[in-house]
Amino acid sequence: MLTDRLDVSPEVSAAIANGRPVVALESTLISHGLPYPQNLEVARASEAAVRAAGAVPATVAIHDGRLLVGLDEASLLALATAHAGSVRKAARPTLAAAIASGGWAATTVSATMIAAHAAGITVFATGGIGGVHRGALGGPRPTFDISSDLEELGRTPMVVVCAGPKATLDVPATLEYLETRGVPVVAVGQQDLPGFYARSSGIRAPMSAVDLAAAADLVAAHLGLGLGGGVLVCVPVPESDALPDDIARDAVDRALADAASAAVSGPALTPWLLARIAVLTDGGSIRANMALIVNDARAAGELAVSLTARVVAGPSRP
């Protein structure tokens, strides 16, 4: 059973048992998303942001066949300094292989949701979700390249806080897919869906909430209905660290064109695009990425605290 593979840290276990707010954090940003030492800095800052909001952080990873929920400092350092290629990426389709193979594996959105939900955690913060890749559903050779993140959001009752779908994706198609799977998508503090590196994607969000308290009302109602799926809460990158909308979109478009010219595809595409966007923005995308990850952790902490308070107070009556 999945629960037989869980190793929940004493701090996280005690928080869950006592009804305290907990926020799950993924680990692929440590092993695959950012270079050392920025990856370790962001991991520590994210956990600190969750704590500052009044919640307990639970970074998730896999080690020697065990799903770890709540990493200690030594584990964070091991992931951050691991040799390139030595840490697997675990999603739902590769979760069993990552557990069976031993060693370290970092959890993506879908695998983190699986482990966190099994541990009894409701709130999860990440940078950006995967989705429908450009060219997946149209063009001369459709790839049907769609992230398992979307399926997980449709089946696992959790709230996922992010800065929107990753900027290199087909965002309209991703929103359509989430609608089909019954996943509410909520932008906080604005009408537009956040654009990951930029404050706005230029696309109107399906729903919006004026602040995190209003978002918590919606999340509590959705989870309380027992519909079985999650909620995606999208928080824009802090204005001081955001790329201007036009610069972010131009960099993404140029990077995608360069990737097509270089015939980069498959699993190598996303890291190649991220590196190319960083060059095109003179490192601005990396600064924005680091800022939005920590900001999402802070927002998730506040949301977890608000949801816990609602549980303690009991459901409101009209």
C-alpha cells in the first residue's frame, strides 16, 4: 500500500495529528529546476515562508524506496548538490519505478500530490504546473504531450497554489483541459491568469478571488462537497521581481522557435527552454522564478492557516 511507503517527519506528523496547518512542497525545483546554490536557497526560503505564515512545511521526495514527507537539512542538501542525472524525476507514471530503483528521486506536482494526500495534507505549493504542451493537440504532427499534473488535479482533492501554468505551455488548451476534468482555476487579486514569469498571461482566468481569504472560502466549499478533484489557486509573481508581460512572452516565443530550429524535443525540451529563456532575459527569468516559488509558499501557508481556522470554527451558515 502507498501508506506503507510513507515516512512522515515527526514535526509534520505531529502537526497533522494536532490539526495544525501543513503545506507540502515539491522537490524537483531543487534537483532539476534551479542550479546550486540557488536551489538550496529557494528550498530553505520556501520552508521559511510557510513557517512565517503560521504553517508547517513538508518538502516531499523519495529515497531508497520510501516516500519522505518532510525533509531535514541533510536531505535538502543532498538533493541540491547531487550530480546531474543521479536524481530521478517522479510523476504518477514513474512513481513505482522511482521507488523500486532506490536512491534519490524528486517529486513533481503529481507525485507530490499523491504523497501529500496519502499523508493527510490538503495544501501544496509549487512554482508552476505542467499542462498541455504547444503542438500537443494541433499542427502537422500532434504529440499529445500533456502533463500528468492535470490528471492528478482532476482526481486528488487538494488545493495547489502556483503562479499559473508554466509559460512555455499552451495555456488556453491547459485551461480547457482543467475545465474538462472539473478543476476550478482561481486567480487571486486580479482578473487575468498569472503569466508565471509575468504578472499576467493576457488570458482571463476562469474565476478570480479578491484575496486569499476569499480564495479559502471557495476552496473550503469545493473540498467540502467531496467532488474528488483539486483546486488550482494562481498567485502572480511579486511585482518587484516580475518580467514585463511583453518581454516574458517574447522570450518564450523566441526560445520555442530556437528549440524547433535545434530539433530539441521530448524530456530535454523543458530544461532547454528554461535555460534559453534565462539567456534571453539576462537572468531575469531565474530571478522571477525564485521569487514566485517563495511567494507561492507564503500564499499557501496563509491559505492553509485560513482553511484550518474554518475547520476549527465549523462550517458557516447562510
